Amino acid sequence: MKIIVSPDSFKGSCSAIEVANSIEKAIYDVDRTVDVVKMPVADGGEGTIDAITSCVPSTIYEMEICDPMGKRAMAKYAVIDNGDTAIIEMAQASGLPMVPVEERNPLLATTYGTGQLMKDALDKGVKKMIIGIGGSATNDGGAGMLMALGASFRNIKGEEIALGGAALAELVEIDLSEFDSRIFDVDITVACDVTNPLTGENGASYVYGPQKGATPEMVEELDVALSHFAKLSAKGFGKDYSTYPGTGAAGGLGFALIAYCKAKFAAGIDIVLNVSGFEKELADADLVITGEGRIDGQSVQGKVLYGIGTRAKAKNVPVIAVGGAVRSDSEALLNHGITAMFSIANGPMTLEYAMEHGCELIEQVTKNVMRVFLH
């Protein structure tokens, strides 16, 4: 019997790799003869690099970058496909977890570090980039990333504007004469499930700004600054990209990648499954076990469980999902390839206890699932 183990992380508790290891251990505790194929997954946010590199041969590069608040930090990216494809996770360089809560300020946060990773990958000669843009601390429209690649953004005095979203309000000139043109020879795919436009009430600032530390006043200031940036960009391109779906992702990094780098968007889980070779392994699988920290109605919206379920359904392979919480509105997943869902909470417990003992609880529920499945 062959079982594919493809969970996402249980955020705040267990990484995707730790979850996969716990499920594997539980399976072997019940039956040592099972062929377990571990393929942990992610949707483009934190953990994407680790998920992909656990499944395919890769080289990891680590380098010093500018973090979201302008401090020095170390970040990594991976190269796969014999050096052809870079896997870049913006959360590594410009992610919200990098900034202590008391220091979060989207007026000043920058994507410069993400651009540094991209530039280094260009120096390595990659032909493709897969960029996961989940989990950002930023709201600068991707201007910092563009600066790292050589773009110049100047104010009325002809001086380079500061890093961060607020400074875009001072922008009067965009100079791309030194922009790294190698980027146009690279096929860039952005792993993103967000469809928000750049600005407005459904845009980057209003929808995602508050979770990055923005007050209502900051939200308005940032939205005005991004609108200004979009208008100046449109003059240069002769086209307004700011209304495109996904341009509001990662504080507007999606806008810069689409408008300035000619990137295309795809669902994060689809990218990860394609790169890791999930479809090939699925061909002769008897069962898939997946999971994520919270299984609810949003899991249907192109997330991990939906992506895995739809592919498994096409091959008539059953899928068991485990989660820290399984909400009643998650039943929609049953129409998209998920066979059954189980919560790891085996009795009354606090959230803190469940998160602290996540791997242990995952093992327990998996053992029970396997006893039934193998009966």
C-alpha cells in the first residue's frame, strides 16, 4: 500500500515537515509495510522553500539582506532544476514574522530584501523564478524590490525617496535606465491566492494594512501613496495595471511584479504540487493524508486542501484531512475530493495546549484513521 503524506504547516505549532514526520510515524506504528511518500506542501507563504526542497534536489543560498525595517538580516532562497529555477519566498526577506509587534510600521516597511534575493538569483543565471509572496510586512507597492533591481524613484528635488510605502507620496520621477534588464529574460511565476486590486477599499492598504500594524490614518495615507505610484507608473507604461487581480497582494508587491517584471500569477498550491511531482506519485497511490491548522470554508478557495483534493479526485484516490480545528462550513470540501476530515483535538483543551502538543495530537488521530482504513 502506498500513502502520500502532503500536509501544510499548522501555523504557530508545527511546520509542514514536522506534520509529515508525525503522520509518517503514526502510519508505521500501525503498519510497517506501508510505502509512505512524504511531500509536505505550502501555498506560497512561509515554508514554501522548505516544502519544495524536501521533495526535489536543490541548492540553498543564504545571504545578507535588508529586512522590512531596514536592518541587516540573513535570508535564503533555493535553486532547483539543475540551476534553472529559483524558489524565492518573500517572507524570508520581507516577512511579517521578522518584525517584532512593537516595531511594525507599514509606512516604513520595505520589500528591498526581496529584490536583493531576486538580483542574486539573476547573478546565478537562473531562467525561471517562482516567487511566493505570502506573509509580508510591507505596503510599499513593491517599490523597494524594484530599487534593489536598479530602479530609481526620485522626489521633486531629484533625490531618491526613502524606503517604505509612505515615501511614495513624494514620488515625481521613475527612472528605469539602470533597472536590471535581465529580469525580462526570466520566466517569473508568482505563487499567490489573493485577487485584491492595488488600491481602494478592497486593496492592499485597507484589507491587509491593519494586520501589519496600520492605524486607520496610516491605511488612508498608504492608499493615497499607492494610488499616486500607480498613476505615475501608468503614465510610463501607457497602461494601468493597478486594477489587475492580485496587484494588491503582499502590500502591492504583486503590482510591481506584474507591471514592472512581467510576471504571471498562479495558485500557490498548484505551483508547489507541480514542482514537487505530486501528480506522478499520485498515479499509483492508495491514499493521501493532508491537513492544515484550521479547516474551514476558506479552505475551498484555492487553498492546500482544495488543490490536493481536486487532483486526487481526478485519480479516484481517497483523501483524509486532519486539522487543529474542523469547522462546520468545511463540508464544502467533500465535493472537492476530500473524503473525510478529523480534528486533532481529542477532548476539551485550550488552544495553547493544542499548539504546544500539535505533533503528538496529529500522531494520535492518524493512528486511529489508519486502524480504520487498514481494517
